[in-house]
Amino acid sequence: MKSLIIVIALLISVNAKSQEKLYAYCKVTTSGTVADVTAKLKAQLKTHEFMYLGGYHPEGKSNMYVIAFTKKQLYALAIYGKTNKALASILKFGIIKKGNTVTVSLLNPEYIFYAYFRNTTGSYDKLKAISDETHNILKSVGTGFKGFGGQLSKNELKKYHYMIGMPYFTDPVELKKFPSFTKACETIEKNLKAGKGKTARVFRLKFNKSQISIYGVALKDKEDGESYFLPVIGEDHIAAMPYELIVIGNKVMMLHGKYRFALHWPELSMGQFMKIVSTPGYIEDTMKGLTE
């Protein structure tokens, strides 16, 4: 009887943990310039042995900046198996200055880890340690640490989709197959360098041995790009940007916009979603153009 009680208690504990809600983002506030805060974050990333990948001004606005970064212990787990879960390698801070206040946000790594790794890893303890470390970096540059942007449970994240008929994480858009990994990367890099489709490369994380390369792509078109859709759905979530393109072997893929936007803006109403109904298609066409 005592053993049965212990087993039941353990099961209840496991279920409670799986139902724990995770915020999509965390934030602090501070003062100073965007450049000052960026420098502080970069210094902290170096101290904690994270790798800075790149940064840019979303919408081309000087009062906004995004930093993309990673860590060896993270990407070693993410690229294992050579699937699109490799996208979990990319972590991001967002910086917005309004008046004299600078808000620094973090796309919550643990939130993304459950969405992208799902049930493909037994290393959530190691992943949580990485997530906690990023929270400490965020706390070091400001005050008033808190979560925002909506919450989902670990179980909800593992099987997330916006509604019936919408895509899952396991339904990426396959943009093109190339003769080789090298040819795929060469084509994308050439097009990004030329600014094709009003794009720009923000970062690249490339693993030649595993034949995986992830590109952060700035969407600079004034009519359809970030300048159009971010003000509609919420600039406070700029740490969701830039949008990624991933090469695995000879295939070029991206997460479906209807999945990615819903995941990164979990409080998005159907009314807001309908205002950017053309955006997933625009992004797919733009990314496809980078493969041609």
C-alpha cells in the first residue's frame, strides 16, 4: 500500500510539472542607449560562454535591436538527429527604447525548447540550466524581471498548433532541394548578399560536418515585411525576429508562418491574425526566392 501511494504521488508530481505554464518572453527595464545595452549584453554573453551570432534593427528602426546568440552545449543537443529542431540553437534578446526607458526582452529559451525538441530529448535538465543562465544575464542588465507575452504548458508546447487545420512544428515548408548542401548554402548566401527580395543576413550558424546551416533573415520590404506586420501583431515581441531559413543536407526549409507566428505571439487574436493573413505567404515566397 505504501509503495502504491509513493507511485501515485510521483505520477501526480510528473503530471503537475508537465502542466506548468511557461511564459513566451521575459523582460527587464533599464535606461541608457540601445547601443549601451547591446554592449552590456554582448559582454555578459561572453562572460557566460555564449556565442554572439549577429544583430540588427527590426523594421530598420534605430530604437529597436535584436541580438541572436547560442551556446555549444545547446547546439550539440539541437543538431543531433539532423531535423528542424536545430532551430532551437538560436536564442534572442530584443531591445526597445521608448522615451527614457529601455525594455530588454528575451524569447524564453525553455518555452522554445519544449516546442522544438518536443519528445526527442532526455536532456531537459541541461536545457533548463541554459535557459536559467540566459535569465540571469537578462537580470544583470535591468530590473523588474517578469514574464510576458502569453503562457503555454510544456505539454501544449510539445504538440502546439493554433487551431484545427493549422500546421504543427513537424510540418515545415520545404522550399527547395539542391544537388548538395554546399550548393544550397552558396545560393542562399549569394542571394542574401545581393539583398534579393529586400532581405539581409542577420546571422548564420553553420555546421559543415552535420550539413546544417541556419540563416537569420531580415525582411526589409516596407509594404509586406517587418515594417508591415510587426506593428500589427506587437513590436514588444521583437525577440521573435529575425525569421529563420534552415538547410539540412540538400533541403532548404522554414517553419510555416501559421505555426511560427502563433507560437511566438500566443495571445494573438483571430482578428489580429487575419490582419496579417497574407504574411505567411509573403515570407514563404521571399524565402523561396533566396533559393533561386
